[in-house]
Amino acid sequence: MISMKEKVALVTGAAQGIGLASARAFAQAGAHVILTDIREPKEQTQQLKNEGYSVTALRCDVTNEKAVKEMIAYIVSSFGRLDAAFNNAGINSPVAETADASGEEFDRVMAINLRGVWNCMKYELQQMRKQGNGAIVNCSSIGGLIGIAERGVYHASKHGVIGLTKSAALEYAARGININAVCPGIISTPMVEEMLEREPQAMNELINELPNKRLGRPEEVAHVVLWLCSPLASLVVGQAIAVDGGYTVK
């Protein structure tokens, strides 16, 4: 069992799916967990409180650098430190050929998936640098490791997350701060359910290509996130860990 007792952990995009499962995993390991999303995840946090866990709900738009700075300041003033962060907030993008995708859609996806991660890392790292320790996991995707036709906007954002992760990991590895990325495959989340409704043929083709022939579960990603934030992963630096049922090793 991984212990996060007396640790403080932040999870963005924590209202559902992988974010909520990761918040639960941190809480089960003994951490005080701050759950944040574009809409304050009050019900989700209350459910975890009812189960006996130590959690706090906050609202934060990760595209707003000032809001992110204020969020980290609040966490530090309230709990004294920040030991772990899972920068998970992100959105999908509709399938479109590169020539047909709109600039507005490109900017929207980049603002959340890439700039949002950068905003969070900037202020998380400022605090962890003061402490001299900490762990950060950024949520990329198999879309950060490979290319798939008509998904260029989303994949570009997720490739960017991996580049940002690797560069920051090199900057802080010798200063007690461990930074990695997790790359989920096709996971049973509200986002994927929406994609299955909107693009059933394309999604079913992807699922049929999975070596394990099933959707992943949010908890299966959460376990990797928790491990990456623990001392057990102390020699894992700047990696992009695929949690994808073998899709990217074909």
C-alpha cells in the first residue's frame, strides 16, 4: 500500500472520470486532497467526505493564470504545503481534417489542454521549489504518443504536454521534485462515452484494435498517478507512461 498520510494533493479536472478516481486514490492513501474543476465539485467532494476522507472542493479555470496562482496560494495558506499535483483538466476535440479544423477550436483546446497544464505547473513548482520536494503528474494521452488521422488538434495539445513534462523534469530532478506524465488510452469516462455517441464507428474501430479488447477503467489510471507521486517512483523522471491496454506497443 502507498501511504500519503499528512500529504497535500491537488487534482484538477476532478469532477469526474480519471480526475475523480485519482482524487479518491490520493484520499484512500491518506492525503488531504483538493478537488478542483471549472465548476466547483461540491457533490463529489461531499461524497468523499461522507466516506471519511479529508478533501476540499475549489473552483478554478485552469486557462486563467491569475485564478491558478490564487488557487495555489489558497492551498498553501490553508494547508501549509503542496506535496503532489495531478494536472488532469482537459477536453477533447471533434474529429476534423487539418485543413477543415477551425482556428477557434485549436485555440480552445490548446488553452485548456496545454496552457492550462503550464499555468498549473508554474505555480505548483514555485511552491515545491521552496519546499525542496514534491511530485507532479501531467495528463497527456495516447494522443501524445502517436498520431491518428483527423485528431490533429487534440494530439498536438497532448504531444505538447509531454514536451513540457520532459523539459520541466530535467530542470527539477536534482531539486527533489519529480515530474512525469500519464498517457491514458480509451478509458470509460464521460468524455469517451460522449465520443462513442458522437462517433460510434470511429470509436468502435479503435476499441477493436485494443490488444486487451476492452475499455480501461478510471481507477486503472489513478493507480499509476498515485504511484508516480509516491517515493516508489523516485527514479522515474520525465516519463510518459502509457496506460492503454497495449494499444501503443502494436
